[in-house]
Amino acid sequence: MSAPDTRSAAAIAAAVNGGQASAAEMAEQALARIDAYDAVQPQIWITRAAREDVLAAAREVDERIAAGEILPLAGVAYAVKDNIDVAGLPTTAACPAFAYDPAASAGVIERLAAAGAICVGKTNLDQFATGLNGTRSPYGIPRNAYNLDYVSGGSSSGSSVAVAAGLVPFALGTDTAGSGRVPAAFQHLIGFKPSKGRWSTRGLVPACRSIDCITTFANDVADARLVDAAIAGFDPADPWSKPLAETPLQPRRIGVPRPDQRVFFGDAQAAFFYEQAIATLGQNAEIVELDIAPLLEAALLLYGGPWVAERTAAIEELLTENPDAIDPTVREVVSGGTDISAVTLWNGIYRLAELKRHADLMWQDVDMLAFPTTPTTYRVREMLAAPVALNSNLGFYTNFVNLLDMAAIAVPAGVRDNGTGFGITLIGPADSDLALMRGAEAFLGAAEIPAPPPLDLEGHMERVKLAVVGAHLKDMPLHWQLTSRDAEFVGAFDTAPSYRLYAMADSTPPKPALAWSDDGAAIPVEVYELDVAAFGSFTAEVPAPLAIGTVTLEDGSSVKGFVAEPRALTGATDITHLGGWRNFIAAG
């Protein structure tokens, strides 16, 4: 009898309910995975549940199954962001001076326990859920599971890594500005952010209490739906909870930003993946280009307007009495709220109401939005060097969603060369949660997205793809400059039909010059992959008038490659018609 897929909550629950596995066995396996991954990233956890407590909870699930219960999450281990109360475990919000022992579990934890799920620990986060990158915690910096040089995304950093690394099939995060979506994009996950009030926030340490949402990370939409079914519902003890409702929605018209409003901060791969995603969505729906300026203005209110004061209110006592206990960047963000007047707040509320009316009318023109989840990603060292500016970039497409009372689901949409993920987010009006899940499944079923790379367990060495067009081709005189650097052959490709190829004059050995042209053709190239250090040393040896720039391939993707200064064409012979450098050499 085959063991269940431990990355699937549905598979584990089916096996435990069906008697093919026990909850105790599943718990033992989860604890073993967590122990093993501690050698890589122990900092994804703030508090681990005691082994005996996990196993006791698992045995209780087995007893319930033996008594005839069918539990939708039977024996499924999960992790909890440490701003959500779990009875028996401290809540820290990643601030030791703030820590307390909750008297009871949060509403969502109670419902998961009733469904048979087993909490294995509390995960790290950007302190007080203030950040989208994962570097703002005294408990360490959780890093992207697929490339340890890069940020995991935040603020739900540890929860996202726990799922991406295969430790648990789902984990709870939270989302105020995008904290349940950005980490999902970076690590090839589903990030489901329900409508405000669909999931109880009782027992959640607030960031912005009026717009906070508890969320889930999962490996597929089916598991996100399973978790939602267990958690969603009215909680009379939560003043922000509301009865369940469903907005009927058929994604016939999908809104995307106008081309001039698509921002990727120089990330060409993200721009390419987004174009691919739009093309996929356009197979079964009309793509409607929107002016997103009102949405972006609403987004600015979250950190550039009076809603900062709501974050201040959440930790006012600590900020006043012990400010040094707060992460310096977090303190810089939240302390600004002390100077916001009631007049400023009300003017912000009035403006948000105007922008929300615009957003509500937008749903007459489109059924859902499909935005990039985040424009780009950054290395940890880059984020630490510019923590506020780069963090703001990550929230470009996410910050408006909760303020305007929308539901959202983040889904994978591409794999960068560095192993990190690119994703899109489907966004709909309040209570469109189930329709967005169906839309996400339809997109993933139609999109041709490569599988994520192997997990980075020892520290990823970033690599660069390089296109060569002449003397560095295999069996050509300068090919040794690649082999001596352990360059790996990726494949033979054609460029986009936008180049002309020249044989330079008086070049020894003979070398070509590749130049962009409005009346160009597709030129054959070979693409190799080198680590960053090797690529740097190779580039340093490229003699003028040649240079290394960016070359566009036939499929629209970009790689580094040889380009030519204008002087390289002086006295050169146009050999484009020959169809490549090899044919030129063969012709003598």
C-alpha cells in the first residue's frame, strides 16, 4: 500500500480516514522532516510544539477515527504564524518583550483542531507582521527555500518556508498588505487570502485590526479549499466576523494593468512571465486593460496615510514604554502613527471611500483582476541595505486589496533562473473566494509552468545564462574560455528576429558582431550557464568593441550575450543571410 503524498493535506486526510495510515505515523514523519530541515533553517520556527504534545494530539485523532468520525483534515500537521494564539504555546509576534501565554487558542485554531489537524509549532515573521520580506525578526531571517540568498517574503516568512520545504502541507499566515501572498509567489506556493470576515481573527495579534486577514499557504488549490472549508464561518466572538456569502462570478472578463502601468523594477523575467500569464488567461476570457491609478492611490494610504496609526495603536504601550525592544525598521514605520491627527484620519477615510466606490464600479467592467503578485524579488543582503524602499517595491500590487475589501489567491506563474518563483494573484470582490479558487485551478490547468527546482539545502550558487554567437561556440577557437569556467551547455536556440550578424574586419581569431536591427533576422546561438563569479571573470576578458549585454531569444526570454559597439561594424561584412557563424566559417 503506497504512502500518502506528504505535501498534500487531502492525501494525508484520505489515508488516515481510510485506515491506510494513522495520524500518529503522519505526525512522526512530520517531526522527522522538521528535525532534518533544522540543519538548513532552524530560524523558520520561534516555538516548536513539544514532541509528546504533537503525538498526543495525533493519538486523539486516531481515537476519533476509530470511533467512526470522518475528519476533513485528519492527521494533517500544520504550522502557525506566531501572531496567532495557540493554547499551550507562547505568542511573541517576533518580539520577546511582547510575548505572552494565551489563555485560549484563536478561533481558526479551534476549528482546525475540530477538523483533525495537528499544530506542530509557531513560525517566524516580520515583527508585528510589519514587512513583506522576512528579514525583520530577532529570531533570525527565514530565507527562500529554493535559493537561500533570497528573501522568503513576509511577513509570513516562516510559515511559507515550512510549506515550501515540504515540512507541512499547509500553514497559517496573515495578510494586511500582502503578507499571505508575496511569500507564496517567491516559493511556488498557493497563497489564499480570504475576504475580510470570512475567517475569524479572534486571537490574532493585530497589525491593522480593521483589515487584517488570516491566510493559508498550500501546495495546491485543493488544499487551500480544504482548509477554507474547515475554517470559514461566522464567529460571534469576533467583532469583524461576518456570515458566509458567495458572490457569483464567471471570469469572462479579466482586468490587467495597462502596459504603461506595469512595473517590474527592471526584472525582465517577471515581465516575461506576466505576459505569458496574460496570454494563458486570454485563451478563455477577454483581457481588459485597466487604469489602475485609483488602486495604487488606495495602496499608498496603507503606509503613506493614516492607517499607519492603526499599526501604532496595536503596540502603543510597548512603543511608549520600551521602544528599543522593537526592530529598528519596524519602529521607524509604526512610530510615524503617533503624529497622525484625527483630522488626517477622517480625511483618509473619506478618500478611501471614494476610491472604494471606484473599485466597486470597476466590477461592472471586469469579473476579476489578474495582477503580478509582486514585481520582483531581492537578495537578503540587498533588502538589509535598503529595507524600507525595497520592501515598498514588493507591495506594489498587493497593498490595496484589503483596504478595498477584496478577496485574493496567489498562484505560481513562473520559475526564475535563480530558482525563486514568480506568481500572479487573482483578485475579486468581497465573497468571491470560491470563484477565485476555481479561476486559479483553471489557470494552473492551462498554464505550462515548469516544476520548481530542487530545494536549496546547502546554499545556492546563483548562475547566469550566456548566449554565444561566434568564436565561443562549441569546437570554435575560444570555446575553452567557457569550458575552463565549468560552463554548462543549456541548448542551441535562435534569437528573436531582430538582429543582424556581421563578420568584423581584422579580427583574430575571426569574430562576429551581433547588432540589433529593425529589419533583422533570427540568428543561431548557443546558451551556456555559469556561476556568477565565473560569468564576471569571463565578462572582464571580453575585448572592445564587443561587450556583454542582454539578448532576446525567439521565445521572448532574455539572456546575457555578446553585443557590439557601433565601431565594431566599421569595415564589417553583413553575413546575416548565411544563417549563422558556423555557416560563415564553413563557407570559407
